[in-house]
Amino acid sequence: MDEVQPHCHNGHTLCSTCKTRVENRCPTCRQELGDIRCLALEKVAESLEFPCKYFPLGCPEIFPYYSKLKHELICNFRPYTCPYVGSECSVVGDIPFLVTHLRDDHKVDMHSGCTFNHRYVKSNPREVENATWMLTVFNCFGQYFCLHFEAFQLSMAPVYMAFVRFMGDEEDARNYSYSLEVGGNGRKLIWEGTPRSIRDGYRKVRDSHDGLIIQRNMALFFSGGERKELKLRVTGRIWKEPPNPPDAAGGPCVPNLYT
């Protein structure tokens, strides 16, 4: 429903979409239409309540019209975009649907457990023009997590990056943490962080550098040999953060020293 309701001098009202179809003439009396707010209809709209458009997906909320529009932008029941990035997939759906989609349509590796050991091999590490990346999905604590690994140019220098995304909303993602580790020749790099929600686009996470970043020279050092082949083993784990104690939200607990 538009905030400005076109109507003619005789009070006949129609929507902005229909206005363009009737060539700016009232279809009832043929008077010219104007862009005049119809306060009466706006009051009617404000008094009506509508279910969220994601009601079929489980949202139970009911709102006045304009509040409904704001809610739908952040509704937790709105569908997710497929986290597979190699083909910029536009498929949307709930998490169970996307997990099946990733397994059947993208042939993504699926694993159960909260630890992982991912081996990445590249025969010619000097070539990074075409970003090489991999995606693995883990079922852990009854939730799904995506492990991303990619090679790309950062300020004209080749780097490798690994990070984890949570298949759910940001509020739930904060309940988990993860670590990534890569190393060799007696050296290692460790990253710890909170998984980002797949609500955040893949490129947004990558461009924020929110993950384990390995410069190519360091990656080749980890690989050993004559630096003619890249061999990286990324290990990691996901864990659930303990809930905050009841007194944490209200500040420190001060004992009563008086009786």
C-alpha cells in the first residue's frame, strides 16, 4: 500500500500502479488524477493488522501494515540464500532445504562432528588469477556450519583464507566459537573467532578479513620442499559457548555485609 494514494477531485481513489495504466485519468469520471495523500485510507491501513509474509515458513507475528514491512526486512523466518559461491547460486530456502541442495546439486562434502582436518593441494601456487575455493559442511551440535577455503589477491599479493559460517541467524551464531590452525616446519598460525551467519554474504565476510589469512610465502614455507607445490593442512574445531550466568547481565554480585 502506497503512502500517497492518487485520487481525482471527485474523491475516487486508486493505487499508484493502476495510475500508470489509466494514463493519469480517473477510470470512473475521467478527471485528472493527482498525487494527494488520502488520509482516510491511511488511517484505515494503520488500524488493520496483517500476518508476516513469512507466515507459511513459521512466523506467527501480526503487525499493522507499516510495522509489518519493517519486520519482514529482519524476520528470522525469511529464507536464506544458498551459501555456495562458486556459481553465485541464487537458490533460497530454509536450512534443511539448503543442506539437501548443497549435497545433491553442488556435491558439497558433508561431515558430522565438531573437528575437521582439511587438506588443500595446488600444483602451481603462482597462479591465483582464478580464485580456487572449497566448501565443506559440518553437522555439529545439531546445527550446520560451512568451512570456506579460498585463494585470492589481497592488495596485489596472493593470500589464502579460511573461515567458518553458521547456517542460521547471527543471534544463534554467537553461541558458538571456532578455531583454525595451519602450520609446518615447526611453525603454526592459529585463528579463533565467532562464525558469521550466512545472512552475511560470502564476499562481505571475505572482504572484512574475518578469518585465517595466510600469505603465499608463509603458505609455501609451511608446505616445505622446493616451493613448487602448495600443500596446506587446515585443522580446526567448533565448540559451544557456555551460557552467561544469571548475574552476568546485571553486573557483579556484591555480597551483603550487613545482618
